Amino acid sequence: MIRRIAAFTAVIALTLPGSVIAEDCGWWEAKMNSTNRKISNSADKNQIKYWEQQRNFYASRLEQCNKRNGTHKWVQSISGKSQRDSTSYANERLRPINTDNPQLQQVIKTCNFWIQQYNQNPNDDTQAMKNTACRNADNMVNNLTAGKPEEKFKPTRTLKECVKPKNVVDQDVKLCMQGVKEPTWANKN
């Protein structure tokens, strides 16, 4: 009797199409998408943290399921190396911090943070954040290196002596304070 049940089960398993036997990856994807919606609609930080853990779990299960079923997004090349499909992302190196300027150091650290985020989770959002942060770092480096050296402001007169009527302070007042220009407007009160 047991042999007949085993034989019957084996015959059914062999005749069923592979898609019926294969694990349904759509269930993991639906759970992950549902959790993503919960995250985007919530304001409670503790709840968001819990749902992010759940989403990461569902994402790893979905990836495992796709690998088992042969529907994973990676493709095998002729050389035997794995490559991504048409939307390829490249890992980027972190930028060195070779400056004494604390503001520039912080901007480069922000750029490096987004490079790490992009390398760990390459998608359009992390790429945009990385590009923005690194563009800001590049602009700051260019402004510091291309900018003229700052001239030291050394007043020889007080602001009170040079201020224009109605407390107007402009380039003339600055030149007056440096002793370059006489405060002719002060006599017109």
C-alpha cells in the first residue's frame, strides 16, 4: 500500500509542469511591496525600523527564490563572470580627504557616505543623492582652489566714524574704515 502511494506521488510529481513545483516568488515580492507601502505611509520611527527589517528579509527571500527558479536578474556571460542586465551600475571608490578645511572635509564625508550607499544599494535614488553630494564637493574644491586669496580687512577708523546717513554701510564705508577714502558724507548731516 505504501509503495503504491509513493509510486502515485512520484508519477504526479513527474507529470506536473516545473512552474507548479517551483516556489512562487511573487508572494515574496508582494510582501516586500506591501511593506514598502507601509514604510512610505508611516511617521512612527520605531514602526518604520521594524518594517525596514521585514522588507529586507522579504527582499533576501525574493532574491533566493529567483536564484532557485533561474529568474534572478543577473545573467551569466560567456566568460563565466556575472554581469548585470542592461541597467548596470559601477562601484565607485571613496574620495580621499586631503584638506585642512573642516567644511570641505564634511562635504567630502557626505559624498563618501552616498558613494557607500550607492555601492551597497545601486538604484536611481542613491545614484542621484551620490551625484548631488559629490557635485557639491567638487564645486567647493573648485571654488577654494580657483578663488583669489582673501584680503585681510584691517580697519584704521571705526564704523561709527565712517557710516553713512541712515546707517548705510557699503563699499565706500569699507574703504573709509581702511583709511583709503575720506568720509565726506559724514559732514552732510
